[in-house]
Amino acid sequence: MITRENIQTFRKYNFVLTPVHKSKDPKLDKAPVNKNGKWHYNWTDEELLSANRLGAYHRDSEIFDVDF
């Protein structure tokens, strides 16, 4: 469950958050949700709270993701 506290904590870490798709289609699953066909970076808390899943833009958040 996504909470307002989660969002605030991630933003304190300077994560640039986005809702991401949750789908059985592997091409769509975990892909960022688009607005007007483009990636969007300024989601409101309410939009993020209503998402099924959250992600962070790695480059913009200055983070790395390593899969083992």
C-alpha cells in the first residue's frame, strides 16, 4: 500500500517518483505511466497515492538499480 508518508520519505531522498504500470504484459509491466504520450515528472501526491505501483526515475533521482 502506498502511503503519504512513503511519498514524503522518498521525496526527502530526492527521488523523482512516477506511477508505473502493473501488468501481465511484460512489455508494459513496470513501465512509467505517461501523460499525453510523454514521461511526466511532476505527479501530485494524490496521483501517486492512487497508483498501483511507484517507481523512481534513476538518472533524475541520481540512483542506481542493480539486479542480481
